[in-house]
Amino acid sequence: MSDRKIALYPGTFDPITNGHFDIIERARNLFDEVIVAVAESKEKKPMFSLDERITMANAAVSNIEGVRVVGFDNLTIELAHEHNAGVLIRGLRAVSDFEYELQLGYLNNSLDETIETVYLMPKLKHAFISSSIVRNLLQFKGKTEHLLPAEVQKIIAGKNLCI
């Protein structure tokens, strides 16, 4: 077994935001490798396809060594096993996130108690950003450049979804 500390950051990333990016950078400072795991999440009816979300995530993290992106459609714990990840990263923006994230952490721990869940908060300037806020703005062609990594903004602008 390797001594490398591998963390898995699962989410829908519909789309990946500056808040997500901040969490990825923070996680990378703590772990040898961070795997951004983009979930299929058909039940959430994402605005962007899995391939589009993977492309945007790859574009956002392309300059961070030790970060890679994968897509998945299975249990997060199974994905962690596939990639030898011993840690799950979860982001907390507000108290409203805490209860859901805590339950999810307990669930994952019940499936494999050797995999830890680490909760990270984005910087305060990103704490209000959510993918759902971005999607709402995109529906009305609103300004999103201050909410998204520049590479992601370019991809979305190329789809004529924002100003």
C-alpha cells in the first residue's frame, strides 16, 4: 500500500464554480492527490451533460499538479476503493449544508469506516456561490464571470448561455 494520501472530491459540479475550485486548491494543499469525481446524478437533472461537466472540471483544474478528474455513476465509496482514496472531501458553505453533509458522512462511514470524510469551507468571498445560483443566472443569460473559473466561463460563453 502506498503512503500517498489520495482524496476524492465527489459532486455533481453542474457547473464547477469558484467555490468548488477553492475547495480543490485547499484539498490539494493537504493531500498528495485530489480526484475531482463528477457524478452522473440523473436524479438531479443536471443542466450540463456528464461529458460537459467533466470537460469544464478538467479545464478548471488543468494547471493544478496532483489533481485529476473522473466521471462516475456508482457509490462514492466504491469509487474511493477503485482509486485508493482514503479521504472524501466535502464542502460546507453554510449551516444549511451541515446536516445533509453530516448524514452523508455517517452513511459513508457505515459503508467503510477506514475512509475518512474531511469538511472544508471555501473562502468567505466564495461562500454564497452554488451551482444552482449559477444555473439560475444562466437561464436568464446573467453575468457569471465572477462566480466561475475563467476556463469554465469561456466554455459556457461558447454555448451562448451567458453575457
